[in-house]
Amino acid sequence: MIVVMRTGCSQDEISRVTKRIEDIGLKPHISQGIEHTVIGVLGQVFPELRDTLELLPGVEQVIPVTKPYKLASREFHPQDTIVEINGVTIGDNEIVVMAGPCAIESEEQLMATAHAVKAAGATVLRGGAFKPRTSPYQFRGLGESGLKILAQAGKETQMPIITEVMSPNDVALVAQYADILQIGARNMQNFVLLDEVGRTKKPVLLKRGLSSNIQEWLLAAEYILAQGNAQVILCERGIRTFETYTRNTMDISAIPIIEKVSHLPIIADPSHATGKWYLVSPLALAAVAAGADGLLIEVHPNPDMALADGPQSLTFDNFRLLMSQLVPVAEAKNRKLATSSARIKP
């Protein structure tokens, strides 16, 4: 349920409505727009509440919310959410490209990649220190030593860093190093982990689960938002279907759907969606054309020798080519590629 206040209502009238909601034992969530202030009502509402709230001064109307997710809904929050990370903004007019290797293998590998993607125009550095792998015998990351290498590369290139956290017990550790905490597809419904990253109040990138529908995805985001963390970025990374030619099936339609039903920014990960390097660029261009706010791209100095996801990683040359191809597509959407203006803490 949302309460739409009249244009020009006073702060006292808004306060009276929020106090009434709290007195009933529910939680108000205020979203102030240019013309209207909207107050979301969180909790178990009852039919008579609508009539009760509509009688209060300053209230224009009370609208029931039919969707099970509330805080992630555009009904609750009509304005687009813009997430700011050390000078990089996600969700506004600029397309943000996050790039780097799937896994941090060595300082030499990551430093070379960081400088290459920065030179090509990426504004956020990605790299995995903890890797969820299908087989327990595959390379599973360097752990904290990888985080230290990533943090150093981010500082040296003046780029915010994003990395995955897999366990609630590791959230505090990863949060010491990372600017953005990534929740991978396999952990989308790890609700204890979602609660924990929500409490950090750090930006969180939430990937869509392998077999999750859009409502389940937004309900997962709701867990993070419910902890008071509004800095949530959604990531479409392909879903599991009957098709076996690609690693996953990239759901391009999810991008405009999310923009319609939610205020959260959405980016695309064509690397994991396709599993094949030569499909990454076409899907990246399609995602931007569909309205994505950014891209998550895997780049490696020597994909043939990569310890993780080499077949889907771009070389430095292919990444530079993709960045040049993105410019006219972004312009066709009246947008532009973000430029590096990060402010990294010393």
C-alpha cells in the first residue's frame, strides 16, 4: 500500500501520516519526488487502513500495491535509484563498464588487466577472489590475498572495485576491500547472505539466479533493501533454458521489464550469459540498446591460459574494440559511456 500526498503538502502533514502508520505497528517508507511525496506502508496491512489514511490531511489517495516486493517496486519509489561509488554513478545517463578477469590469478595478471581496461574506458575493476565452481577440483580463488591484489590494482588505476562474496562469514572481510559487493547467481536466494550484505550499507550487485524468474529476483533484492541498504544494482547474466549452444540464455527482455516495474539500476553480464567470447560483444551492444545502465565484462591478458572462464573472456584488443562499438549505440539511446572520475580513498 502506498500513500500519495497532495502537491504542496506540508512537512507536518507528512509527519502525521508517518506517525499514524507507525502507531498501527507498520513501517513507513518516504519517497519524495518533484511533484508528489509517496509514503510506502510496509507490513501486514488490512482493508480498513486505506479509509483511515485517506482521511488524514494532505493525503491525495491511497493505492494498494499488488506486487509481493515493495521496496524494489517503482510504485513505492517512482524515481530511478542512482548508485554512487567513489565518483562513478550507476543508473543515470552514463553507461558504466565494469571489466576485469573472472578470477584473480596473480598480481602480474591483474595489474596488466586493470591498466588495459582502464585505458580502454572501463570505470570499475572486477576480479574474483572467492570463486564458486561447479567442481571442487577447479581453481576457487586466492581468498584474502586476492582481495589485497585487487585493492592495490584499484588504487593504482583509480578505479572502484567489485568482487563476489559467497558466505555470510566473509562479508565483513570482503567489505574491507571492495567498493561493490557482488552476489553471484548461485547465491541469489541465500537469504542469510542477502541480509548480511544489506547491513553493510555498501553497494551490492545482485545477479539473477540460474533458474529464477523476475519476481523472485526482485524479492531477493527486497531482502537487501529491507536492511536499509538502498544501493542495489541488478545484473542480468543469462538463465538456464533447454538451449545448449550457449552457456546460458541471455534474457534481453528482462532489462526493459526491470526498468518498468522497478527503480533499481540494471546492468548486463554477457560474458556469463554466453560463455563464448565472440558472442560477448553482440550481446553487450544489444543490452545497451535495450536500456542497460552498464555492463560486466570478463577480460584476460591470455584467455587460453586462464584458470577460470577463459572461453568467455575478451583479450585486451577485443575489449578495446567493444568499447569503441558501444559509443554509437549509447548515443542512439541519448546516453554516453561513463568516464573515469573516481575518487579512491588513500
